[in-house]
Amino acid sequence: MTGPTVIQPLLKRIKIGSKLRNILESEAIFIDPIGAIIAIFVLEIVLQESSSLIYSFMLVFMKLGIGAIIGVIGGYIIGRFILKWSIVLEEIIELMVLAAALSVYAISESVLQDSGLMAAVACGAVLGHMEIPQEEPLKKFKGKISIFVISFLFILLAASLKFEYITSLGIGGLLVVFAIIFIVRPIQILVTTWGSDLSLREKAFLSYISPRGIIAASIASIIAIELNKRGLEGGDTIQGLVFLTIGISVLLQGMTANRIAGFLNLIVEKNKVIIVGANSFGRMIGKILKQYGKEVGFIDTNESHAKIAEMEGFDVIEGSSLDLDNLEKIGITETGELLSLTTSNKVNTLVCRIAKIDYGLKYVFPLVNQFKDISKKESVAKLGLDMAFCKPLNLEDLISVTANLRYILYKVKLDESVLGKIIEEIQLPESIVPIILLKGKDQIVNLCRTNLVINKGDELLIYVYGSMDEDLSEFGFYDKEVIKL
């Protein structure tokens, strides 16, 4: 059984498209409860606890069905409760949700044994599709709990495993593991994807990626305990084989997944920049990036802004940037950078944190608005984010200036006085905004942000308004060239 405990960290390292990523994540999430229940079903048949094979099949479907029904109902009730009482319970909302999830699991188990896992998955799926407040703190809390519980479980399960369980398998055990990885898995993928629009290369990659996780280890331990209780042989062998499969699949696929994706030409070059805020200033930034070969996508809640950006040839999603569905629709999994340019400091910071934590983006830059909670400048640094354009800006003014074309874009060379400095040390006036630093002879595009160092051969693209005839030499700039969009 593949599992999210190993698939999700692995996918953060593999530069593949959202289609393959979603398939692997969905498979891992849903195969855990289904695989666990089927494993228990097979154990019941082996131990002859069921009166007939038909009864056993019916029992499996009952466990899946009852678990799903209780999970959906429980998830909906929890979601509605959060929507109504989230403000009152703000301090304990994470603990309340954890207690509620455990209650759904316990209720399902009390109705029918071994149905709780399916109930938990269904409950989580329902909550994930509801627009509940404080979703980000809940995800962080879930992440911390998951790391603790999974680490603790692996230690307990490994403690029950004797090394001779694995060594006694010999060459035969290795052959079984490699048969599971290189024969059984490809057959499974070919059968389940028959008639789909997946290419042969994509099917080959899916066939290769199948690391086993914590549920497989847990079920193997349960089976071993049950067989040993009844004095039957084979429990230790099953446990050893499962742990050997986990170890080999995780190590082998974890170390080679990126190379295999590259060999199959499935690596997605992250040349895209997502800009949150399709206002006139944001669209101007988008046009500059496009001129330098970047692919640009916009997200904006403003219908007119979104339509103008679409007319100008950009990919656009109309909606909230805090909605993960919108981020995935605009292609965040194929994105290298995210720039948030809304008039809300809170939105700018939150969407950048989501992009960094949930999607692993390294380059995320929130704009800090002047006169709107200027303490955000310090909080942005504390959150490990680089502030866009190196300083707080009056975005409302910039939107008006840009819309009325009362600005000039210059590309300037940099003299020796500024080499080795970070851009914010130049102390530019409010009327000059550093936009892009072109690095070296190859003119690699870097959006200006805090902590970006100027080196020899770099050129700077600046946005100038107000006193547009200002002498730029005092800032270490020379040979200014007007850039037209």
C-alpha cells in the first residue's frame, strides 16, 4: 500500500506536473483505508473467522460504506460547527477539531469494527472542501501532530521487529520485493489507467513510484500478532517482508525519482511566475517578466482586473488566492516564484506562506503596503519571507500612476560603489522602485526583494515616477535605457 506519509514528502522533491502529482497523492490517500480493510478481510479468510467468502466480501463493502457515510456526516457537522463558533473557540479550535476527528473515528469503530480509518479519510475530505476559517493554523497543527504520531508509530513498530525476520528472507525476499516494484506495480498501473489520456511515459513513471508507508507497517504488525496468537507460522515472515519492502521502495524511489522523471522527460521547468493581484501595477510587472521570457499567471478577485489581464494575453484565475483550488488551477505546482501585490498586507503574507509551506516554493515575495499595519515589514522577515521590491510601497498610488502611464521604466548599469551591497542599502527615494535585477552576462531575471545582492555585471530595471528627470548617478546608476512595454 502506498501512503501519504511517504508520497507527499517525495513529491516535494520531484519536479513533475500537477496531473501526475494529483494522481499519486489521491492514490496514496484513498488506498490507505481501503488497503487496510482488504488486508483485514484476507486475514479473516485465512483464520476462517467468517462463515463464507460472500459474507467476507459483504463485510468489506459494509466497512467501507459505513465508514464513508459516518465520515461524511461527521465532517459536515464539524465544518458547520466551526463556521458558526470559530470566533468564540479561536484559542482551542485546533484541539476541538482533533477531538472531533477522533470522535468520528471512535463512533465508526463502535458501529462496525475496522471502519474508522475510512471514516477519518471521508471526514477530512469533507472538511477540506468546506470554506472554513482558520484553515492555515489547522493545517500547521495537523502537520505537527502527524510528524509526532508517525515518528512515534515507526519507532514502536520497528521495536517489535527483529532483524532476523528480514535476514531470514534471504535472496527470495529481495526477489519478492523487486517483483512487487517492477512487475506487480506496472501491471496494476496498466490495468487501472487503461483508456485514460495518460501517455506511456506518464504510465511508466506511475509504475515506478510506489513507496510503502506507515499503514502497511501497521497492518503487517497486526497480522503478525494475530497469527502468533493462534500459533500459526508466517507472521514474522510477513512482517519482515513488509518492512523490507518499505525500506527498499522508499530508499530506491526516493533517491532516483527525479532522475527517472528526467529520463522520461517529465520534469517541468519552473519558469512560471504567479502574480496575486491583476491591478495595473501587477500587469505591468507581468509584461516585464514576459519580455524576459517568463510565463506569467494572475489570480485576482476583481472581475474587471481579471478580464483586462486575460485580454492582455495572461493566464488568469478569477477568485481568492487563499483558495488552494485556485492556486492549483493557475499551476502553482509548475511555478518557480510567487509575487503577491494586493492592497492587503494580510492576504500578501498568507498566500506567500501557503505557497512556501504547502507547495514548497522557495521564491515567494509579499508586497508590504505603507500606512497599513507597517509592522508587517518585521513580521514578513520573521516568517522567513523576502519583502517584494525591498521596501514598503504605497500600492494604491502605484496602481493609479501605472494606469495613467505616469511612469518610466529604466534599465541601468551599476557602478562599483554599489557592488556587494543588497539593494535596500542604496536608500532609494519613494519615487524609484527597483523591479528586476538582471544577473550577470546571461541576464538571469531576479525579482527585486530584500537580501538580493548586487554583483559585478548586474543590471537593474527600475520604475520611476514623480520626479522622472531625477539624476540617478547619485545612487550608483548610469547608462540608463528606457524600456518600453
